[in-house]
Amino acid sequence: MKMNVTNTYDRPQQELSAGAVWTLFSVIFLAVYFASLFTPPLLDDVDSSHAEAAQYIARTGDWISPRTDGIRYIEKPPLPYWIIAEIYRVTGVENSFTTHLPNALAILALTWLSWLWGCRAWGPRAGLYAGLGVLTSVGPFLFTRFIIPESLLAFFLLAALYAMIESLETGRARLMYWAWASVALALLTKGLIAPVFFAGAAIPYLALTGQWRRWRSLRPVTGFLLFLAIAAPWHILCGLQNPDQGHPVGNHPTIGNVHGFFYFYFVNEHFLRFFGLRYPHDYNKMPGSLYWFGHFAWLFPWSLFLPAAFALAWKTRRTWLTHLRHDAGQTVDFYLDNALREDVATYVLRLKFRVRTIWLLSLFTAWTLLFFSISTNQEYYTFPVWPPLFILTAGVMAGIEERHGVDDEAPRLSTKWLSGAHVAFAAIGVLSAAALGWGLWESRNLPYVADIGTLLAHRGVGDYTLSMSHLFDLTGPSFAALRLPAALAGVALLIGPLIGLALRLKRRHLAATISVALTMTAFFIAAHIAFARFEPMLSSKQLADVIMAKGSPNDTFIIYGEQSSGSSVIFYTDRFFHHRPVLLVLPRCGQNGEGTTLLWGSCYPDAPNIFLTDDELAKMWGTGERKWIFAEDPDQTKVEQLLAGKLHPAGSIADKALWTDRPLP
């Protein structure tokens, strides 16, 4: 009887060809990721600050100690800066496109690897869905709009996991060298958490499968030497270039001693950050409920299908260890039940690879999520677990649609699980479209304002230490500037999910699932148009253009406050000012206990004297060559009081203002 059931539920032959799949992937990638590289310009804060570090490397050839505004900036590993710097050097172009290109290419690489792994474990349909998950989910879209290393990190870690399981399952031991190299590159991308995450999944996986006995196949000696050859040189050279020079850091009792790079990077930036004790304390921790439930948003819309994955896991809990170890499942009854198959041995190997894939990716996901639930965190820190979750979910969806279970026998779950998820998607789409329609109606008589930043509230949720804090600043009047993208998004969310639901109910499952991806593609196009309209609030490039149009290379540019507040001005005027550092009205070296993104580097004796007091600013203002000063709200009031009667407005956007010390021509 089992043999008949197995044959009855063999996979259908009507699948998209690999060429059709990659045509679909390419269209979505070009529309969502490539097209968005051109706008908006680089953003203030982390985006332009990291671009400045790459800019310095490209200009000076110093690959060891990046600098921002002339100050050592070695809080992060250097690989993302190296990649961007090389693009700058080769193209000679330093703009938003060249800066964000590595993020986009990392998404494309993740799409390819997720597709490859999904095909290898479950088949072509699962590979298609895994790739669509990477390309059309909210989290990867949101957190590739600015320079953070998470997409690169996710690729290197997924590549390491895939190389390890492929090496062990196929006997091609040389693939382990790819795993070791990928972990080393991940370390140079994000730091010590890379080998911690990999080991946290690999060690229990090897123990559960019994493959630790094949430890020679892991190439522990030569592989580790390769790892060190890739990862160690920068850390050693950076430590030698940036030794302890006995500089104090404010009133901090520990860092205020005599620590150099090794303490700052390994202790302060890794261990103390994990426990929330990093100095300066400028990182927040998401509330537990927001941390866990936030993944529904980051994985949306594919998170709607996660309940099916959890239900399948629970339903098959008694068979979790089947085919996991080397002799599991290879009983006489098993071979008799599958005697009609052309190649039972190949079938067993495929099942083992699938089950072991589930275990490896589940262990990696659970360990990483647990780690960041304890540590300080940002919304995007768990980015590396999103592709594994897409792969696992894709396998479940493909299995339900193709009517086979985890072990290729009778289906374990009904297609009602997919229909239910699609009903939820349609409901969310209709409600979202209604909300957007209401906003459009309410704003129908409001004038269009190009500078949307002037219409926003400044609620300071989480003191803006969470990356999504500014979403809470949206107001009703600001909606008038978003009419076009709101209309596009509303139409996409109203029509797309309903069409998909109709296809699902007609059992046209492949078309229905693809419709989810196409709906999100249209929504992301609209979302990026909206994002670009926030340029005046997120970027200060317009003020940089004013300086370059009306100023002179001999002028002096000053920021009242943190370098990060006007970092895009620094980036875009770097060549104009012949790479001279910008002055900051800010305590040097954490004096008075104040923190700054340039805190550590500013304490070195050879750091350029770019820090001014209020008195020093007042004395130099109006003397010598023209001076420009930039300030964000609420520092604008301080500037106006300090330099009263000596300020000449040069421009303002959103909550940022630019003045000069004499009338403009």
C-alpha cells in the first residue's frame, strides 16, 4: 500500500525551468534592488560615516586603519569598507550607486545560494520559493537601504553552512576549505559573532548526526590555518598600528586607563557590547516582545507561511531523528517499501540531506535568535537567520503544494494551511489598502510639500537608537508628499493578494505563490519612491551642494554636535575641501563623560585637532576665510544664541540648518 501512495504523490513534472526561474529572479532584482541604487543620496549617520571610511581607504591606500573625518574609526571589521573602497578606486565614482552596490550584490548572492540549497534539499519549486523569499521580504529590503554588513554576513555564514553539509554528505572534503574561508570572511565582515554563530550550529549538528567521528574530513588543522591566514593579518596589523598610548577616555573607570586597539575592539566592541556595558552607551535593546514578534514583519509576507512549518515540525516530531544518523532509516522494511524506485540508495541520500538540512538550519536559527535575545540588539541583527528560514519555509510550502511529506510519502499537511495564509495576506492587503486610501482622501486638499521633514513629528522613540525609530515621526500632513507611492502601494496590496487567493482556491498553487512575490515587488517599488522622498530628512546632500556652489575650497566647515549628524555633507564635500577634516563643536576624547562616535580615535595624541569648544567657535567665527556651520534641531538654538547677530542663513532642510559667517554673494 505504501508503494502505491508514494507513486500517487510523485512530484508533478510541470515546473518552471531554471532559465525561467532566473528570469523571474532577475526582473525582481532589477526592479527592487538595482533600480533603487540611484536614489536617494547617501544618508546621514551610519551610511555616510561608513562611506567616509571607505573613501579614506580608496584615497590613501591605508587598508589597516580606516579614518572618518581624520579620526581612527576601527569599531567595525574592514571587509565591507575594503569592497566599497575598491569599487571607488576602480570606477573613480563615489556616490550612492557605487556605495550601496555591494549590499545589492549580496542579496543576489543570497538568492542564488538559497535557490541552490532549496533545489538540492527539496527540489526546483522549493528553490524558487527560497529565492523569492530573499528577494521579496520586508527585512532584506529595508536593511539594504544603507551601509550595514548584515547582507554580506548572511551570505558568508550561509555559504559556510552549505559548504560544510555538502562536504560531509558528498565526501568532497575540499569543500570544507570553502567553509573555513567563508567563516573567516564573515569574521572580517562582522566580528567574533561570525565564528560563534557557525560553531553554535555546527557543533551540535555534528554531535547529533554522529559525523564528529569523521573529524578528519573537517580539515581541522589545515582548515584552521586557512581561517587564520585570512582573518588574522588585519587584526594583528591593526593592533600594531594602533597600540596603547596611555590616553584617558573621559571619566570612564575602565576605558579611561591605557587600552589600545585590542582592548577597544575585542573587549569593548564585543564582550561589553553583548552585556550592554559598551562605552559610550549608544546602543539600545529591543523589548523582548518586539524582538520576537518583529520577525513577523521582517519575514513578511513569507512569515504568514511559518505556521505551516511549525505545524509540520510538531506533526513529525516522532520522526525527527529519522535519516539523521548514518544508519537511520536503512531497515529491510524501508527498502521493501521503496523497492519500485529506480535507485533506492540515491533516494536515501536525498532524504538524509533534506533532514540534515532541516536540523542544521534550525540549529543555526535557534542559536542566533537566542544569542541576540540576550545581547543588546538592533532590528536587523538577526538578518543571518532570515535566509535559512526562507529555505525551511520554502521546503514546507513546496511539499504541501506538490502533495508529498518530508519523507516523500503521503502529504503531512493539507493545502488549507497555505490557503489560510493567503487569506491572511489578502486581509492584510485589503486593510492596508483601505488605510492608504483613507490617508489619500484625508490629504486630498493638503498642498504637496517637497521637504517632508518639515511635516514630521520628533518623538524620539528609543532616543533614535533603534534603526526604525523615525517611523514614529510620521504625521497626517506628511502623507500629502506620499500620494503617488501610497496610491501605487494601495493598488498593489488590494489587487495582488486577492488575485493570489483566487489562484490558491483554484489549486493553481505555483501561480498563487509567485503572485505573492510579484505583489511585494510592486509594493517595494512604491516603498522606495516614498523612501526617496524622505531625502531631506535622511540626507544632507542638498546642503553640501549649497556649500560647493557658493563656497570656496579654502572655506572651513563646522558641525555643531556629532560628526554623524552631518556625515553626508562631509562625504560629498570631501574632494571640494581637498580632504581637510571638518571641525566639530564637541568635547575631545570624551571629556566631561560625553560620548561620540569618534570617541576612541580622538584620544590618540596624533588625532587632528578638530574639536572646538563654544568659546573657540565664537572667537574664530567671522575671521579669516569663510566659515560654514551645520546644526540639527535642537542644537540650532544653541548656535543662534552663541553666534547671535553673526549668522547668515545659507539653507535649511527638515530639521537641519546651514549658516555662514558673512553674506553670500
